[in-house]
Amino acid sequence: MSWRRALATREVEAVALATLPVVHAGLAQEVLQAGKHVFVEKPLALEIDDARRTIALARSANRILMVGHLL
């Protein structure tokens, strides 16, 4: 099953993203739009506007957006 298809299932409540930073914001937004909580490995985004859009989307969807940070 593809990960996008998995987003459509009720069994998936949250997604952890650990991939190339250039796609973090876009994938996080896609996950949030699917109504899931999301954990994003740092950085959340490479551009501040992308980070702000992602945060606003999480707030409007009432979903948890968590960014990993070690050290």
C-alpha cells in the first residue's frame, strides 16, 4: 500500500516524516490536509513562509504538528 493511500485510512492517526528537508513542509501539509497528526524531523521547512503555512494549516485543522529536535 502506498503511503498516500494509507493516509486515507482511519487506522493511520499520525505520520512521522524523516526525509530530505526540501520536501518536509510539502509532505507535512499533505499529511495535515488528510486530517492526520504529523511529526517532522528537523527542519520543518527551508523557507520561513513554508513553515508558517504548515503551522497555520495544523492550527486550522486542529492537528498536532511536532518538529524533532536533538541537541
